[in-house]
Amino acid sequence: MIICGKGGGRLAEGAAILNRLSHPDALWLEGCTTGWLARDT
């Protein structure tokens, strides 16, 4: 599971909460959607 958005602490916190709730595969995509799109340019 990947959590993505515009960035910020809420995404990292959401991934941490999901990890604690037995979802160890939850990840926070650093740079979020903007970072992911920028890597291909």
C-alpha cells in the first residue's frame, strides 16, 4: 500500500498509523505525486 498526495506530515503519519494497525506494507512516497512525476523529466 502506498500513500500519496501533495506531501507533508499527514502522509507520513497516516503510513505510521497503518503500520501500527497491522499493515506493515504501508509506505509513504517521499516527494509524493509531484516528486514521482518530476523524476521522469
